[in-house]
Amino acid sequence: MCVWNLRYSPMKQTNYALPLAVLAVYGGGVMVDALSRTTAISVLGITATAIIAWLWLQRIAPASLVCTLCFCLVAAGLGAAVTHFATDHHDWSGTSGRWTGQVLDVDCRGHYQRVTVDVDGLGGAVVHRDPGDYIKVGQLITLAGTVRRPQQAGNPGEFDYRRFLEQRGVRWYLEASELQATGQAETSVNHLLHIQQYIMVRLSKLAHPELLQAILLGDRQALTAEQSTGWEQLGITHLMAVSGMHLGILSIVLSRVLLRIPMPQSARWFIMVMFILGYVFLVGARPSSLRAWTIMLLAGAAQLRRRKVDPLHYWSVAALVFFIFRPVIWKEVGFLMSFAASGGILLFLPWIARLPRWVGALMVSFAAQLSLLPILANVFGQVSLVGPLATLAFTPFVMLLLVVGILWILSGGLLDIVLVPVLNALTSGLLWISHYLQPAAVTMALRSFAVHELVVWYGCLVALAVTLRPRQFVRPRQTWARWALALAVLCLWWSLPPTWIRPLQVVAIDVGQGDSLLIRTPYNQAILIDGGGSSWPGSYSEYNVGSAKVLPLLRRLGVDHLDLVVLTHAHEDHLQGLLPVLETFSVGMVWDGGDSHTTRSYQRYLELIYQNQIPYHVVRTGDRFVLPGDVEITVLHPQELLSGTPSDLNNNSVVLHLQYAGRSLLFTGDLDLDGQLDMLRRPMPAVDWLKIPHHGSAAAWFEPWLARLAPSTAVICVGENNRFGHPSPKVLAGLAESGVEVYRTDINGMIATYVWQGLMWTKGTKR
């Protein structure tokens, strides 16, 4: 968002801490239920400590009262979250029957329609239908089928269909074998639909209706793939999200009309607020538009009472309202981006208002980008470097399109002769600028931020904004002293050894029926063991799990170089996904056991090693790879290649033993019974963590081998509902009898294990 007319009225000395403190602590309480225990405690501890210290330094209230207030707010937030997430304890998954309900939304996705239905007794559910089925919003329908849970993403960064639907109040997916319309209900949703259809008919008269549809209604479905990609690379997709700029333009147009009608100021304000609320619901009541409307409502109420209130108060109250009425909304990307961008702008606005107008407009965009950077890194893994400048260039066109488009829609066709050519000229100019700037679009890949990095980033951002603001948050004499103290703390943190700051991380990537594991050391070295792939022998299809799952996750984690790649054996479900990795990343060394295969994937694997001149080693028992920070990887198998076994490739799998900080981890590939018997002939270490061999197959289960290892944690890399029946019930029962804690990629998604200062813990992405 870019602001051209910057006006800021400094307010009198007042208590800034209360609304922001309430939002921070209550919001932290809401997040406790969804975050892992370790993360939640760290976030709440840092937040509560900062708030208590801030209020105590300002001498606003006694420390005991502040502590009590923080505790009550955290408890209230946690209670709201638990109540919200526990509204329906009944698990309908797998239930079949006949259902009735009303259609709430129809979204055509090209090869299917996603129909959202309010099902009696079930709640929100989606049904996928053929594009040719004629289904309208508001229809009463009867359908027969089976209830399922929507598919959940296995790795961070993947599209999570279950989370996407839950954010929209939908918990179930209906496999409908039959769907019949029984009538039409007259509701407010239908009236909004009629207005949308009228607007779409009007837009069809333009040369480029998809642009005005995206800008006026926030609906980007009609944009071409080239247009969407271009705007994303330029970092200006936020201009198509109905937010404060859109509502501000609409309020200006509406106020000019209402000023010509004699009526009390309160009546004008009420009409404007209700009219804009209708527009908010017309565009889908998204978090960005609701946030802007709430702030507009509060600002208007304060203006009627002739009070000057800092916009940060409105921002805090608006966010608090969202948290109270819908705690789960903090997971929505739209909510996070909208409130982060607007909060960053409002923090720096008093300082920006003192700058020249064009510089201030650019600084507004920079402030929003700085606030959004961690979210863009954690969600999208990249950021546009030309976003602020592109926003500056595109905003005048977008604002003109908003003004002229609103006037044209409200004119009802009376001004078509004049306004249609103007709109066509503006949209053509917008497309021309987009095409001209596209070659200059530069994006930078970003790794996701850890919790402590998020705290440091936003802490520094807030501290900088507070320092640049009028001296209302802190006393002037203490400002630079606090900055010096903060800088000293940061320098101390950055000077600590990496082994104190970052843990060793072992990630079992969810690649379906296959293996792929990543090791990240405290010094940021990266080791990839296998890459997943198809489980069909000799398969070589266009879809590759390495491109679809492994590469995106590596980029999200900030990996740009692999120090070591290990192929445990040459079966497709371990090898195929490595091919795009070897094609994309620089690799320091490749290890395998030297047991060759005749598949096309294996031939391509050898070609890539030769073409990229990657050092290649056939490893045997005793080979070692030592990394900084005393991370040691030792090969335990094979001592020599076995032959004549039921599966030589499996039994010759490379087995790696990792030692770090007093902890021991074992990576086993698809080692079957004969390979395990061969290992038992040599000394074997006890381990804390074990990758169960061969996806939990019964052919790889040998109790004496497991008893020798005596792991406390086991990970099974396995695909959901695979045709092999992995993992075997025999394996699961044996692990349970041995008291081993088991994690599975088909149930837990991506599984991350951390080792830090001798401590070890494991968690999955799915809950």
C-alpha cells in the first residue's frame, strides 16, 4: 500500500502501552494451543517479559498488578483458542449417508468446481464437481457420499488444503456420488451474488475486464497466468487485495456525494460506514478489508467525539477483535500480511510524514516490506527486490482505476461513452508498464525465520520506529542508552559459537512412499540422504517428487549448497528425486555403495555426476565424514557387497551412523534381514534415534538387531495408504513392546529432530 497524501496529527502525551500490551499478551495466549509447547513457552516468555519490563520502566502500574494482568490475558487467550478449536469433538471421517444443505460458494478451478456447502448436522463441507454441473450459490441440495478429512500438507511450504479450508470454516470433504438441487433459498448471500453478477456484466464491456475485476473486487481468478506471475515477481499483488487504500478511495468518493446532502454529520458517518461494510461483504469480507473497515469505524467514532487518537490504537483494537471472535485467524496468511504491513506503516508514519511527499510515499512501501519480510520468507520463500519502486509506479494507475471504476459502476451506464474509453486507456497503460518493468523484476530467495530470529527482527523494527517517533513511548534521555544496550546484546548473541545458537537438525521429508532425509549442522552444512521418487521399478515420469517436494523444502530452509549427497541404494523411491537436486544445486561430494542398476534414472544419476564434475566415492564400512562442530558421520554398512539375497540392492544399502553432542542417530536405507545379519557380525553402537529400514516392511524386521541398537525414537518414512501395506503391523507391535516412540511421515508429515547441547527432541508438521 502506498500513501500519497500523508497527514499525521501528533497527539498529546498519553499511555501507548495499554492497547498494544493487551493485544500482544492476549494474542500470545491464543497461539499457545496451536504452537508446540517449546515454541509457545519461548514466545510467551519473551513477550510477557518485554511487556512487564516496558510497563514497569514507564511506571504505569505496580509490577504485581502488571504480572496479574498478563497472566489473566494469557489465560483468556488460551481459553478462547481451546473453546474455538474444541467446538466439534465428533469425528465424521469415513461416515457415509445422505445429507442436505445449502450452497454457500461455487469456485470454478478449471477442471473441477469446488462447491462449499453448509450441511445440516455436519457444518461446512466442500464437494468437488464437474465444471459442467450447474450449481448456484443459495441452492438447497441433497447429496449422498462419504465424509473425509481434507488432504493436509506433509512439508512446510506446500499448499495445505486442509488448512486452507479450515480458515474458511470448512472442516470436511464430501466424496459425493450424487448431488441434486431441491430449491433456492433467498438469503443476503443471493443478493450480494446478484450485485456481483451485475458488476461482472458491466465489466465485460471493457477491453481488459480481468484487471478491473481484480482491483475492484479483489478477484484474481480471471487473470492470466502471465499476469499473475508478473505481478508476483514485481511484488505488487497487494494492490489487488481490497484494503485500506480501496476503502479510503471509496470513502472519498462517497463523502463528496454526501456533503451535498443536508444531514447531520453523524448520519453521514453512519451511511458511509454501512455502505462501505456492504462493499466489504461484496468482495468476500477478507481480513484486509475487514481490518481497514474496523479501523475506519473506530477513527470515525473518535472524530465524531473530537478526540485525537493515534492510529496504532485502532490497529491494536481491530486485531484484538479478530483474535477474540476468531482465534484461528492468526494462521491465515491474508490476516498476517494485512496486519503486519499496516502495523509497520503506522509505526513509522509520524516520521514518514515529516519527509518530502515522494520520499514519504517510497518509505511507506519500504516500511510495509520490512514488516512483511519474515512472513514472505516463511510462506513464499522469496521477496521481490523491486517491490517498493514498482508499488510507487503502479499506485497512481490503481488509484485512478478505483476512482473511475467506482464512478462508472455507480453511474449505471449513464457515463459509458466517457468512462469506458478512460478505463480502457488506464488498463492498457497498466499492462504496458507491467510488460516494460517485467525484465527488471528481481526476486531473492529467503530461508524461513526461526522463532528467535522473528523476535529479533520485529524487536529491532519496533525499536527503530519508536526511536524515530515523537518521544511518547520512552523518555528522550534513555533512548540512545537503550539502543546501545540492545546493540550490545545483539553483538553478544552473534558472537556466540554456532553450536550454542543453532541445533543440529535432521529432517525426514514427506515424499510419500520413499526416503529422503536432510541433515543440517549448526555451521549450516547440509547433507541429503536419498531423494524419494516413484516406487515403480524403472519408472521415469514427468512428475518428480524431487521437483515437487524436495527442492521447495530445501529452498525454504535456506539450503543453496549440499556438502554431501548420499544414495543408499538405486531403487526409484530413493533415487528418482535426487535427479532434480543434482541438476539444481551445487554438490560437494556424492556417496553410494557402488551397487549399480539398469534403470534410466540410475544412468541419468551417473551422467549428472560426470557432467557436474562432482567428487564421487563408493563407500565401505569405516569411511568417515567429519564436519565442523564435531559432527561425525561413519559408514557402518556395507563392508562388502552381498549377493544371492532376496534383494541385493536393499541389503547393500548404505547405513550411516551420526554422532553429535553425545547423541547417536542411525540411517538405514532399505536394509533387509540379510544386511542386518551381516551388521550383527561386527560391533554396533547403541543409538538414540533410528530410521526404520524399508518403510517398516516385515522383511526388514529382526528383533535382535533392534535390541542391539536400543533406540528411544524411531522414524518410518512411508506413503499414506501405500500398496505394499507398509508399515507392517508386526513392526509397529514390536516397536511398541520395546517402548520406542514412533513417528511416521504418513501420519506426522515432515518429521524434524533437533539435537542441542546434548538434548534431543522430535516433532512432526501434521497434528
